[in-house]
Amino acid sequence: MTDSEAATSKVEKFSIVDEIKLFLKEMLKDNYIEEKEIQDKKYVIRTTPEYVKPIADYMIRRDGRLVHLTVSDEGVHGFEVQYHYGFDHLETNTHFIIKVRLPRENPEVPSIAPITWQASWAEREMMDLLGVTFTDHPDPRHLFLPYEWPEEAESEKIDGFSLYTKRDKSAYYIRKDLGKWVPLALSPADAKLTLLPIGPYHPMFIESEYFRVRVEGDEIVDVDMKTGFNHRGVMRLAEQRHYARIPFLVERVCGICSTTHATAYCNTVEAMLDIEIPDRAKYIRTIILELERLHSHLIWLGVAGDLIGFKTLFMWALRDREHVLDLFEKLTGNRVHHDIVYLGGVRKDISEAHIPEIIRRLDFIEDSVKKYIDIAFDHPVVKARTMDIGKLTLSTAKDAGAVGPTARASDWKIDVRSSNPYAAYSPEYTTWDVITDSGCDVWSRVVVRLKEALVSCDIIRQSVERMKSTSAEIRVKPHLPEEGAEAANKTEAPRGELYYYIKSNGTNIPHTVRIRTPSYRNDAVLPFMLRGQTLSDAPIIIGSIDPCFSCTDRMIRIEDVKTNQVRLERIGDLARKYRRA
Amino acid sequence: MAVYLPIWQIIIICFALPAVGFFLGVLFQSLIRKLTARFQGRRGPWYIVPKSLRPVVGSTRILQPFWDIMKLMYKQTLIPSTAQRKIFISAPFAASTSLIIAIWFIPIIGISPFGPFEFSLIITLYLMLIVPLTIVASGAASSSPWGAIGSYREVILTLAYEIPFILGIFSTAMLTGILTPVYGGVPLIPGSLSLTDIVNFQASHSISFFGFKIPAFFILLNPFAAAAILMSLIGKLKIKPMDIPDAEVEVIAGAYTEYTGKLLGVYEIAKILLLFISLTLFIDMYLGGALVTVNYLGVPSFIWSGIVFGVEIVILILIISVVNAANARFRIDQAFTWYMKIPLILSLIGLVWPYIMVSLAGAGVSIGINIV
């Protein structure tokens, strides 16, 4: 009797964690191999490869997000495929990492891309980087490698290059079934369709990226994207460095959001070591992170202004950004890569003498941002160019996995700073609100970012004020993690959720470092926004997610909305077909 | 009726005027650049030009647009092998040549070799229309998809701004014929289509505007048409809300995408000439052609004319620069809708405005304007 009472009370207290664990135990039974809690509410569950699809199906239906999918090379033990499911938008900190082991020979695992779009890029990336085959992937082309990358020496060779690799053959056959795809409106059947290359070098982009846009008149029918022009292999580099040297490496992933990378890395290592950093360091990290968000949002506003032809806004925004850079120089000694966040705390203190200047410059920036909000609300041409453009509905944003301001402009209240508090963002340190907007269009993204800039100013003011009453200690000494220790942690970069996963092998260099940047997700959402829009709006729609191709360096299959058919075409084919005799 | 200069003077002016027009256009262009930079809060590089370079670039850099073109003239000219070669090469020259001829018909402070010709206004309008036509042709001939999109945008924009432009110009030209007899003035020509006549009419008449005696500027007599023309010129000159055909981030350079070197330089010359012609035409039509006929203070009248011309140009360029700096770029459908909404309605009001003035004066209603 008492037992059943206890059981019923337990059922009432069921959290999402318990519910998911119970379901997985029921489903997997003997294949529920191992379970451990790596940090607060972050669980690792090991199972067998045949269960990845049912698990993915359940997790997505349970409103989970596939935060990342990655493969870790375990040497003689084979490959370890990890599915990182996040439930932190429902319950603070909750994460599940589902792991499966694959043999080293013929590593094959069913693809979960048909279940969720969020897995598509990650699986392609892992097929590129580690050679693990995800069977039945709907778009098995290369993501980072060039399409004509020679994979098998024995395969069909044309002009010395093996054009059809094992994986790409499927793409070739799909295309062959659909008949000849003519790019420049030469065939009568496709006469209405025109193909336009945007990139890799185009005035629209600061970085190199290749979009293929198919237009019918002025309307975009479908979009394809190729990444990989900036790939530098930062994750691999990090796996060859001492823990102490990695913060400075990962800051180089991105020139605009550098500190947030270092913070995410340091948070992850600190979680592995289970150390708490001093309060003062938390406040200093928050100040630098929020200044970085201000800097990023201002520079984005300028670029967005330039994309709709508003050069004056571009110049003004970049002028105001100079104030942030000057502050960085004063506080950290560097203008771009700050190198202030370090394992166990921060490297430099912010003294009392700096505070008046921080407040003075913040006042100026706040006034400018209010002026830009007025422009966004009142300027007729700006409104005409941004309103009802690039719609991303809440359901699409959730399905495709948008993060950051892009998701918040679709009225999805998702912010790592509140769902997964780090530095001084939790309510006991600072109080602030998550900004959302229900417009779902480019204009909403403008407004969300500008209002966020105001919130950033507020957070910096609070941090500066409360920092005065903390002790002078800014750093605790870290030590090396134990063997097998692993941790996953994330920060809210200016562009959205930045995810880090690190695993130790007991030496002074980490065994696995995995980085999932926010643009990696938002870029994958781009085709959903671009289809049906006009070509004139393509730049501002692409710009509205604040794409950082340097971070991502990673787009997509072609999907014909008119006929609902998938067509795949490779650059190598085109080059060969249209090469001059 | 037309009074022409002696033939040797006409020949000299025919050669000198385009050169003067180009030089002034360069000055206007650099003024627009300087003003836009100030509005945008740009600081620019702060350095002193070395002495050895001063004869070449000058110490003030006001000739920068000219040196930009000169640089292009030194560069290699590449022609895409897939381009329609004849059209591709001849289009920039057709644009520049038509504008050079147009300068002969437009009075600059009253000086013009062929201005007195009866239909010089119509000829000028047609010659100015050749420029968008060549841009469309060169974009289509360049065999680049971006050129094709630029051409398509140019066609739509030209259609949009050309209607209020033509309506506004002709409603203004009617003023010379309709107004004078009614307001007690001496009728010069019944509705002249000669630019020199239009300029002379404004210079020889004055109006009492609520008691103030001022020259008979058509901008006062028909402000609606003047506003419509100014809005159309923004499209003609590709000023900011209307710089859609060569929007950099959207279509790279539109019709000019495949142009390089000297051919692009010739197009740049055409752009400078078009800026000069558009502003001069506006001054001729609405601001009295900057023509002063009296030797005030013993200073020759043409010097006064030059000063007035300069002041009027600076005001116009100030307006253009403000519009350029304060706006984002329209989408092509939005631009077309805007032209169909505001300038077209203004020019239609301008078209009936002379008749309204005449009927009001006939009915004895004072609107505060009297031609003397």
C-alpha cells in the first residue's frame, strides 16, 4: 500500500528527464547499455545502432531539439556516433546524449535526416570528415569537401578526376532519372527557369559562400548552397593542443563573436573539472560577452542596412561600433580577439577607473540604438523592404532548428542565457528579459536585435554595479581532467546557441572537441525563407540571419516547389558540360 | 523666329560646350560625393597630397570623379566571348554621343548653339531617352544573367519615371503660351517648344508674388510639375531610393557587370554628362535658366548668370544628396508603384494647373501671382 502510494507520488513528480529515461528503458530493454549523469541534468545513454531512428522519432515528437550530431573517433573501439538532444527550452539544462558504437570496418548507421531536418547537415559533415556512412540520407553530397573530391581511385575517371564517388553516385542517379537539368533556360521545358550563381565571390557576402538560385522571372523557385570555402579544421587543431592553449585557438573561429567561443570552451572544461569560478570573473565575462553582443548587433545592423541599400545606416552603425572596440581595447588590450576569458576565470581585472568610461560610452551607444529603433519603426523605405519578407513561421523554425535572434523573431522564446545559465546571467546575478517578436519576418529580426542591444546595455550596467561588491579574486587554478570525463555546455553567441562538447582521455590534450556554431543551424533554415521571395530580397533575407560563414562554413539540396521533386546537380558536371571545346 | 549665332561661333561652341559640360559634371559629382560623405559621418583619409602629385590630382581632390574615369581608360578592356560584340561595344559610345549632342540643344546660362531651334526641347528629351535604351541593350548583349536582370530593371524603371517626366515637361512648356495674354504680359510665342524661348520668357518676365517682384520662375508658376520632374530625375540619375538597376549587393552592377576598362570609362563619361544635362535642364525649365540680363553693379551680366547658376546647382545637389543619404533602396515593384502614385498624380495636376490659373484669372480670382 505504501509502495503504491510512493509510486503514485513519484509519478506526479515526473520531470521530463524521468519521463524520457523511463520511455527509453521501456523501448530499449536489454540495449539500454549504460547511463551516466555527466553534469546537472545532462545524461549520456549508450545503446545500439538499430535504435537511433526510433529514439530520434520519439525525441522530436517530445519537442526535443537535435542540438548536434557528431562522431568521435575511438581508435580500436571504432566510431562513436553521438546524438545530442536538448530539452533545455522546456526544462533548464536538460540534455540527453545518445551514443552508439560502430565498427571501424564499414561504419554504417541509419540516417535520421528523414525524421528531422536538423540532422541533415551534421550527417553530411560527419560523412565528409570521418567517413562514417549514414544510410538512406536524402542528400548525401559533400558539405565541406568539393563535390568533385576524388574518393575512390578506381572509380570512373574523367580528365583525371573521379567525378562519381561512391556517395555521389546516388546523387547522380537521382539526377539522371529526372532527365537533363538545363541551367540557363535553354530547353523549351525549362525556358522559364533561370539559374543564377551567387558567390563564392559576390558583393552580397563578406565571406565566400556559393548559392545557386533558380528564378522564374523575379521569383526564387529554389536554392542550393555549397559551403566549405573557409574550412580550417579548428576542431581537429583543438584535438592536438594542450587544454590551456585551446581558448586562444577557438577565439579564432570567428572574428566577431570570439569571446563567446572561449567562454563556451572554458565553461565546458570547468564543468568537466567541476570547479566554480569567482563571482568577479563571472561579472567580467558577462561584461565582455554583452559588449561583444552589442558590437555584433551593431555591425549586423550596418551590413543589413547596406543590403537594402541604406549606406548611411551602414556608416553610422560602424561609427558607433568603434566605441565598443575602443572599450575592448581599454578593458582587454585587444580590439578584436580579446583573449580575456581563460580556464578558471579571466586573465585581467576591470578596475574602478574603467567604469566611468564604460558608462559614458554605453550612454552614447544606447542613444544611437534608440535612434535606429526609431528608423526601423518609422522609415518608409526600410519598412517597405523588410516587412513581410523572408517569413519563417514558428513551426518551421522549430522543425528546422533555428536558434538565436532568428528563432526569437519567430516568437520562440529560446535563449541559452536563461535556459542554461552561465557567467552572470542567472537571476541571482542579473535580471533581464528575453526579447521576442511575433512578426516572423526580416523586420522582426531587425527589431529583436536592436532591442537585445538595449538589454545588453542594461545587463552591462547591472554587472558593473554589482561587480563592485565582489572579492578581488578573478581566477581559480584549473587542473587536468580525469580519463573519460566529458562535458557539454553552451553559450548564447550573438547569433544564437553555441554548443561545445569535449571529452578527455586523461592526457593534457582533449580526445574530442566538437563545436556547433549558431550559423550552422540558421544557414540550414535559409531555403525555407528564400523560396517564393523575389531575387531583390535575397540579400536581405540571407543577411537577416546574420550569417557567419566563417563560423559555419557549411547548404543544401534543391527542392522544386512546383513539382515537389528533388534534383541534385554537381558543379563538376556543369563545369565539364559547359567547358569550352 | 529663332535667332541663331554666326556659324563660326556655333562651331566653336559645339566643341567647347561638351567639354565644359563634362568638367562641370565632374564638379557636381564630387560635390555630391563630398556632401553624402558628410551626411554619413564619414571621416575619410586625412592626409596631405604630396607636392609632386598636386598637378595631377590637385590639392582638393575635387576632380576625383575625373581621375576615376582616367584610371579606367588605362585599364585592359575585356569583352566576353559570348557577348553580342557590336551592340556591346557601340552601346556606351551611343550613350555618350547622344548626350554630347543633347548638350548643344540645352542653353547653359543662355548660351546654346541650337537652343533657338523650334523643337529643341523634344530633341533633348529623345536624346536623353537613348541612354536607358543603350543600357538595356548592353545588359542584354553582355550574355550575363546579372546584365539581363539589370536590363529588365532598367526597362521597368524607365517606364515608371518617363511618364511623369514627359507630362511635367510639356505642361511647363505650355506655360509660355497660355499665361502671358491672360496676365497682361506680352505673348512671346504661343506655347514654345524651344528651350531658348522658355529661358528667355522667364528672364524677360517677372511676377509679383504676394507683392514681391521676382523673376517669372516656372517653379512658382507650376510647382506640381516641378516636383514631379525632380522626382523623375532621381530615377534618371539613379539616386538612392531608385538605384535599383545597378544595385550592387543584388545584381552586382546590373547592365554594367561585364563592362571593363575603356568601355566602362565611356559609360562613366555618359553618367557624368547625364548628371550635368539633367540639372541644367531643370534649371532651364524651372529656375529661369540662370539667365541675368542686367549688368548689376557694373559687373557683366554673364558673371551674374554664372553666380546664379552656381547657387541654383548647389541647392539642387544639396537636395539630391540629402535624398541619396536618407534613403534605402526600393524594390523594383515598389519603385514602380511609387512612381505611379505620387509623381504621376503631381504631373497630372501640373498638366491642368495652367488651365486652372487661366480660368481663375478669367473669373477675376486673385491667387497672389501676377505676371508683369
